[in-house]
Amino acid sequence: MNCCVLGGAGFIGSHVVDGLVERGHRVRVFDLPNVHTDNLSGVLSGIECVSGDFHNRTDLARILDGMDVIVHLIGTTVPGPSNENPAYDVESNVIGTLNLLDEARRAAVKRIVFASSGGTVYGVPMSLPVAEDAPTNPICSYGITKLAIEKYLALYRRLYGLDYTVLRLANPYGERQRTRAAQGAVAVFLGKVARGEPIVIWGDGSVARDYFYIGDLVPAFMSAVEKKSPSRIYNIGGGVARSLNDIVALIGEVTERQPVVCYEEGRSLDVPVNCLDISRAGNELGWSPKTEFREGLNRTWAWIKENID
């Protein structure tokens, strides 16, 4: 198929592009002008790279021409800062995606695969692990906009027959993830250790999240792109909650270095514990995570040591 990956030069996007190329699909990557393409170095000769503005409808119409499937990975905010300017979050993400849906409809795109957030759309879970039909009460703007996009995808399917699949991702980590970023605890912590800098943790370190290796995420996207699935929404994660303190301890073992940790005041936007029920993806997509957490850490640490600069 002809697949357009929005945000294809990034951490998740580049791995998805690798998977699509390996499976014989024709890939067009859309990303920011002057974006670094180092993550795509292994497949650059076999893909088309187009730069432009996600909020420019002319650019959207240009990149969607002839495409069968869109993989939508573009996001302009992260959970923390999103509460500081919700209007920008809505304008840049929700409105931008509505323009995308209109252009996709005009271009006769068959399906959109959207990366949503399993860590934020549910809010504070009523029970664990969290299944797809659990209440959705996000406590940050980032989660609200992800959920709104999900709802508009459902609306456009109802009105215009535009098919879609939503993957509610937990916390992927692994090679190519940025070590200087506002999210991505595993890579950020490993980067701090590699540079000999202190790790900053908001709260007492008991906040627990569901982490899984990036190599295990790619097959989930391949299934979503290639299969007409019974459901529209799937949780994708590791199925295990790990606290920040647990991660720091394991990082110390894997790196054989003692991390220095600075604890700061907790944040109101942080859900205490999140762990996803991934059984629907197993039953309907045949997907499950394969990489044990320590092994994933080892692979990520090896990559960071070689690429820290």
C-alpha cells in the first residue's frame, strides 16, 4: 500500500517507517522543514521525504495525494506544558487534525492509524489494569485533545466512511528516543546517567507507568495498517506498572553506575499509577510485547552510549 507517515522522522515514526519498508509498502514521510533524517538513514533511498506545515491545508493536500493509509504521529505538545496553554493545544492538534481528515476524505484515503495516549486519556484509573472501555476522564489538556481526536475519527467514519484505528500507547522507550526531552523517562534518565547529570523526579518516585520496548510497538502498527480489525481502539503497552524509583534502581544495575536523583514537588497532572489491559490487542490483532524490560534497557543503554553526543 501507499502509506504516509506524519512525523515519520521522529522516534516512533522512524521505527514505523522501517517496519513498513521491510514489509514492502511504499512510504512517504511528512515532517517539519529541515528536520534531521538521521533516524531514517537505513531506508532513505527507498522512501519519499516531504517537508511542510501540518497546519497548511495546501501542504496536507499535496502529501495525501495517492495515499491509501495515513499514520498520524504528529503532536505539538506533551502532557506537562499542555495545561499551561490549552487553547494552543486545541488549535495546533485538534484543528490541525480536522483539516487532515477533510483532506484525507477528498483524497479518498482508505484508513487513518492514530497514535493516541493510553497514559493520559483515562485519567486516574478506577481499577487496574485499564481496559479500552474504562471511563475516560483525562486530567491534562494533552489527554483531552487526544480523546477529542479519537471522537472526530469516529464521527468522520460515521459521516463519510473514513476508516480508522486508534492505538492508545503506553510509554514506549528504546533506540532513537531523545535523551533531552520533556517526556520519556527511560531515555531521559539513561541520558542523565551517561552525561553524569542528576535525574530529576517530581514527587517521591512512586508514580508508576506502563513501559514497553519500541521494537514491540512496530508490529502493532503493522497490524493496524494492514488489517481491518474488529474494534477501533486498542491499548498498546507492556501490561506492567513500574515506578520511577524501580526504573532508577534497574538503570543503576544495567549501567553499572549509581544514578544521582533529585526529588522535587509532585505535579497535579501526574496520575499516580497507570497500567493498560492489552488483552484486546492480543485477541484481535495477535499482538503482545515480547521484550523483557531489562533486555530493552540494555539495548537502549548500548545505543545511548554510542549516540549520546
